[in-house]
Amino acid sequence: MRSWFLLGSVFLFLAVAFGAFGAHGLEKSLSLKAIETFKTGVTYQFYHGFGLLFIGLLGHMNEGLLKKAGAFFVVGILLFSFNCYLYALTQEKAFAMIVPLGGVSFLCGWGTLIFAFLKKDSTK
């Protein structure tokens, strides 16, 4: 479970760095819409970085399902947040088309966590 703490911490560190870069380094060079897209990427990276820390805190509750949920969050961050950044910076539509796949990955991660909790409760 230590790896979830490490991954969560790395993604949270990067979210702070990207957020600062977006707020201070891009405000004069991007449109308001592009800045909002960039901020959306940062916001979702924060949520799911904390989600990874949460998975680490759950320990060995239902380790197989937790690993799947964590993997979905990592893939979601890469596909959603990082493509928001790339789209905001380049306006290349190909990046925008990948973003929904990251959103689906986030939903799969949360759904997997729900299932892990339900499965845990049903074993009592």
C-alpha cells in the first residue's frame, strides 16, 4: 500500500507545481477558456491524488479491488488531467478527445471503491 502513498504524493506535488505554473506562468499567454481547462486538470489531479492517499490508508481491506481502483485513478490522471494541460497549451483537438477516457477511468476507480466497500461489508 506504500506505493499508493508515493504515487498520491507525487501527483499532489505535481498538481501544486502545475497549478502555480498555470496561475503565474500562463495567465498572460492563454485565453480564459484555456486557463479554465488547465485549472480543471489541476483540480481533478488534486481530487484523485488524494484518492490515491485514501486507498493507501485503507490498507489490505480488499487489496485486489483497491489496486484496480488505484490503477484507474492513475490512468485517469494521465488521460484526463495531463490531456487537459496539453489541450490548454496547444489547442490540439486530439488531446481534448482523450480527456473523456480519463473521466471514465475516474468513474471506474470510484465504482471499484464502492464495490470494495460493499464486498467488505457483505463478508461480516
